[in-house]
Amino acid sequence: MYTEILSRFDKPWLPILALFIFGICFTAYTYWTFKKSNKPVYDSVSMMPLEDGVKHE
Amino acid sequence: MSAQSTTPSSGVGRLEKFSYDDQIVRMFVIATIIWGAVALLLGVTIAFELASWKVNMGLQWITFGRLRPLHTNAAIFAFCGNAIFAGVYYSHQRLLKARLFSDALSRIHFWGWQLIIVSAALTLPFGFTTGKEYAELEWPIDIAITVIWVVFAVNFFGTIFRRRERHIYVAIWFYIATIITVAVLHIVNSLEIPVSLFKSYSLYAGVQDALVQWWYGHNAVAFFLTTPFLGLMYYFVPKAANRPVYSYRLSVIHFWSLVFIYIWAGPHHLLYTTLPEWAQTLGMAFSIALWAPSWGGMINGLMTLRGVWDKVRSEPVLKFMAMSLTFYGMSTFEGPLLSIKSVNAIAHFTDWIPGHVHSGTIGWNYMFISGMLFFLVPKLWNTKLFSKALATAQFWTATIGLVLYIISMWVAGITQSLMWRAIDANGKLVYPNFIETVVKIVPMYWVRAFGGTLVLVSFVLMMYNLFKTMKQGSIGSVEVYEAYSLNESSIEKNATPHRSLEGLPMIFAVLAFLAILVGSAIEIVPSLLSTNYITKLDVVKPYTPLELLGRDIYVREGCYLCHSQTIRPMVHEVLRYGKHSEAAEFVYDHPFQWGSKRTGPDLARVGGKYPNMWHYRHMINPRDVTPQSIMPIYKWLVEQKIDYASLPSKLSAMKALAVPYTDEQIKNGIELAQVQAKEITTDLMNQGVPAAVEDKELVALISYLQRLGKDYGSFKTNN
């Protein structure tokens, strides 16, 4: 089945390249996001929906 | 009120006063409620039409084929669309601490969108349709949608540039992905050649049209019914629970993974068709991969409620949002499951699919919108919710109705599929007569209609509850807020690349665009450019002028919503319908008419299967030739005249789309059509039909139906 699928597609490197790009991006943003030093920042920004802004009295 | 700066201050920017534009949110809220009722009423109407053909009352404007597109457009673009705009405009301003970019653009957006919806309501029942599911609106409305979407985008991004918060919260990322992707999907799928003010032909044909259409169709679900609602979820669930999202870092992973993977999944709508195998496999693989980000988001939403589960019992907002997330989890589990080829072989073309779709649109979208409206209306009208008891009654009515809907469609779908596939020891179909499989599931259609009615009743309860809430409240005076303007001091020092990106909206938007472009380009471009998998068949000829007119009637009546035109390479399908379909058969089909549901049998090779007289009697009263048929009568086809005058422009448009009509054929198109109509009429007259039928639409439709599959191998030649 795989032979047939690949034989009918003349650019098999395309989805492999896409997977490769996704893998690199996924690794990068997962690393940056879960980097220990970012925790306080993300904890802080996660509070944003709870603040409507300061009302002017 | 525009922003005023009052207190210059070095280092932290200037302290500015501003107000939010909540009036536009109120307008979209009211539109959501009105159009939601319309969408559900239409849904219940067509559910009863499927249970009993008599509900149609012989009126052409309310047949299933014409109302179903109106129902889906009303549910997706009118109901969910207005709800998205209400929620986005409310949360966007507060997350950015800025008033919307332009009050004028907001009003143009609102009235333009309502005008588009009214245009849909005024065209679809009259049969003005492109014949492409979820993209049925004709070209002038398509242009209007593009213009209004650009207005929305300018207003949205303009607000970002005026923001007083450096960080762009994750909800806004989902909104950005929605705006960009919907624009790309709509423009690419709507490319068409206009023939007249209300008629056009798709730029693509056959298998390529199918791929583009389902790339659009699936991603309309992804980027209109999912990503904006996930954005709203990341704002309103924490807001309602009064606690931050469970894991903001998970939401980052959720966003990029979902946006990248979702766009690839479209081909799972075309498994076992003539779409190239590699594209089908890619679609299936990425659909299964979608389990991870979908459930990541669902878990993130539900876990946000930890510690407040006691409030879920008593607070309508949380109750509806918890249920919506639960249904989101269930439908995003079922979706990838249905994408697995062996499961899809059973479920595709059956009622299982509408069951799955409604677990998403009612369970996820309607439930979430209910929760959001119960949050917004008391806030915007400065009051409390009129009745929590009524909201609880709505919740249970909707839930029971939806469960009845889903279970009845599971039962109907699996029953019908097993009956289609049943083959006896001699290699013959156990149920060769398609109507046997229809009659068996009609009781489930009644259950579905009853379940849908309960959902409609629940909506009416919500309407009453919300309007009473509005009535007891008041808009009140405009509240003024203050915040510091942004300057360089708000830029985070030594931030990691992704942290920096979170404050750069345009670069962020470009990257989101690239994420959806990768999958789109790899799946679609090779299919559009490559012709090596379509072996040209000389025997496949363009439709004759009369057949082309008949095809337009087929499209107008929405026949593709109940009848497919593609035979899968499966034993039971070949036994029932004839030789399996080949890509080369559809090269002149602008648009393709493969359909996605078999309420009636496949018609790909119906040409020559029955005599002309059979079709004549079938359209006037289907029960004359197929007792117990649930198809409505189409008596107006013997009353309305064939639109011969449109032929030259239609043939010319087709020629512009590379259909090989000669100048001679275009010039003599009307005469050629009339000659063919005469031949069919003579045959009918020999069996007692009056001569007056010669210039009636039914003759054109018969000519088209009798052509289907004949070039490559009609039912008769294969059986």
C-alpha cells in the first residue's frame, strides 16, 4: 500500500519537509514556553482576563 | 469616547482615559439571539421534512435541498458568526485595554454582516446557489463577505496597534488565526466565473474542486467553529470561574499545534474517492494527530474549573461552559475516529456524520454561546440574570434533545451502513433495493426531529430569559477607565524568542499564516498542478447544452445534499451502483457534485438505468415508482420553463474554464438543446405525457440524469 501511495506522488519530500519543520518549531516553542525563567511571566499574563482595567473615578 | 491622555509620566508611558465600545457588543448579542432562533427553526423544519415528505407541502422554496444550505449558513455564519463578533469585541478591548479602532468600522461590520445574512435568506430558498456545501452563497455575496471580513480585520488589528498592554493574550492569538485563515479559505474556495448576477461556475472541476471544497469545508469547522471559540474559551472560562487558565504554557503549545495540524485534515472527507491516495493518507494521519491538541485545549479548559466545581451546579455560565467543553472533547474524539479509513468506510454517507456535526455545533458551540450570553447580558445591561431556574431548564432540555439527536443518528447511520454492505453467500446484496435501508431508519428521523425540537424549545427558554434580563436592566452611563500608554519601557528585556513574539502582532500574524500555508500548499498545489493521476479518457465528453441546463437545475434543487455522485471501490457499492468512479469522469464538472450524504441512492451511474418515463413519474410523485420513498415531489419542474436564453453565456463561461465547447456549439447551443428536448418529449409523449412538457425544466433534468455515468460505464453496461 505504501509503495502505491508513494509511487503516485511525485514529491514525497514535501510532507516530510513539513513534518520536519513542524518538529523543529514544536521543539522550539515547547522549550521556550516551558523554560523555567518564563514561569513568572506566564503566571502573570494568565491573569489578564481577570482585569478589566482600572476605572476612572 | 476617544482616548485622552492626561498625566505625562516618564518611564511608564502616559496615563490615558478611555472607554470600551459595549454598544457594538450589545448589537451583536441581540443579532446572535435572533439568528440562533432562525437557524434552529430551520433545522427542526428540515428534520421533520426528512421524517415525512408531506411536511414540504409541495412548495419549492422550502424543500430540504433548498433549506438545508440556509440552515447551515444560518447556524454557522449568522448564529455562531454574530456570537463570535460579540465575544471577540468584548474580550479584545478588555485584554488590550483599548477601545475598538473605529466605531464607524464596527457599525459597517455589524450592518454589513446582517445584510449578508439577509441576502443568504433571500437567495438560497430561491435556488441561487453555487452547489458547494457550506459555501453555497453566490458570487456577489462572496464579494460582500470578503469586504466585511476585511473591515473586521482592519478594526481588529487597528485595536491591537492602539493597545495599552504589551503582551497579547492567547485568546487574541486564536482570533488572529481565525481572521487570517478564514480569509484565505473563503477567497480560494470562492474563485468562480460569473455567468449572471446570481449564477457562477467554480473555477475548479471534479476531483480538484472536491479537494479545494473540503479543504475549505473542514477548515470552516476548524477556523470558524473551533479556533474563535477556543479563544473565547480562554477568556470567558477564567472570567466566569474567576481564576486564571489552568496552564497558560499549555495554551501556547495548544495554539501552535492546533493551527499547524488542523489545516491538513480536510481530505478525510474524501476517503475512498478518486482523490490521490497520498492526499487521503495525509488527511487521515493529521486528523488522528489532531487528538492531541484538541484534547490539550479541552483539558486546559476543564481544569480551569478545578476548585469551582460546586459553582458549576449553581451558576448557569459555568454549567453551560463545562458542558460545552465536555462536548468539545467528545466531538474531537469522534472526528479523528471517523477519519480512520476503516471506520470512515462505515460512517461516510450515513446519518452518523450529521450526528457528529451536531454534537459539535449544538454541544460545543450552542452550549458555549449560551454560557457566554449568560455572562455578557447581565454585564452589558447592568443587572442580574432574570432566572437561574429557567437557565437550568434550558440546560437539561438542550442536553436531552442533543443526546436524542446524536443517539438516533448513530443508530440510523450504523443500521443503514450495515444494510448497504450486507452480502449473502451467493455474493449478492441482501438489500438490493435502496428504499429498504431508508424505511428502516425513518423512525430514527422522527426521534431526531423530536430531539431537535427540544433543542429549539431550550433556545426559546433562553431567549425569554435574556430578553427579560435586558428589560429589567439598563444600559447605564459609559464607564471610563484609565491605563498607561505603551512605550519602550514595557518591552521585556532578554526575553526568549517566543516571549518577544507575543508582543509583535504583525510578525505573529505572518507566522500563523505560514503555519496554515504549509499544510494547504502541500496538499492542494500538487493536486492542482499535477495531472499525472488523472488518465484522460477520450470517451468522457462535455455535457450537451440541454444536459448543462439540467445540471444547473440539479444544483439549484440541492439534489447533492441527499444523493452522492461518486462510487467508492467497495464490493457492495460496485454491486449496487456499478463500476467505481474514476477521476477522469469528473473533469468537466464545475462544480463537482459528489455530495456527502446518501439519504437517497448514489446517482453516478444512474444514466440509462431507468427509462425517461420513470424519471418523469418519479419527479412528479416519487411514490408512484418507489413506494415508501421519502423524497418530496418536484411538480414545479413540469410548470417552469427551461431557461434557454442563459445558454450562450453558460457555454461561454464553461469554455473559459477549459471545457472544450466549440464556437459552433456555443452559437447553436439553444437549437441543439431544443432538438434534444424534442427527442425526450417524443419518447414521453408515446407514453401519454402531454406535448406541453417539451419546454419544461423536467425535460432538461431528465437529460442530465440520463447522461450520468454513460461516458465511462453506466449502471446497465456494468451489471
